[in-house]
Amino acid sequence: MYIVREIFRAKPGNAGKMAKLMKKAFKSDKSARVMTDMVGPYHTVVIETEVESLAAWEQTMKDYKAGKPDPNMDEEVMKEMANYNDWYVEGRREIYQIIE
């Protein structure tokens, strides 16, 4: 089992908007959590999800890059997601293995 964190530093005024959109986008994923900064770099939005394997995560990324729609995501949310790249300055991904 792995935890994947997508970490974005939003442009000023966009962190709340981005967090709300990500909350809607990941609504069907029960493991997903959307977080915003309390301390540290301002305007930070983190989306944390759990995946069974790196192979499963890689397949999800391939589907995303190929433009294959997420069957669990509302069509209106998918349209809104088209604009989120304009809302942040930088981003990174962290992947952690859960030790059981």
C-alpha cells in the first residue's frame, strides 16, 4: 500500500478555489484527503490518496495523460479541472510506502 501526495503552491487567491475543486474531483475516492497549509509555504494545497500498488497508480496516470475520463468523476467537474493548471505556481509529487 502506498500514499501519494500531490502538493501544489497556488497563486495568491487560488488556494481555496483549488482545494474546493479537488475535493469535488476526488469525492468518489474514500481514501482521498484535501488539505491546505497551516504553517509552511503559503497557498499550499495537498491531495493525499492511497493506492494498492505502484502499477495501479501508473495505470491511472497513463489513463489521465491519454485523456481517458475518470468514470467516477462528474462531467461538470472534469470541465472545471481543465483550468486548474492556471491556478498554481509549482507542484510536486511524493509517494510513500506504508509499512504494515
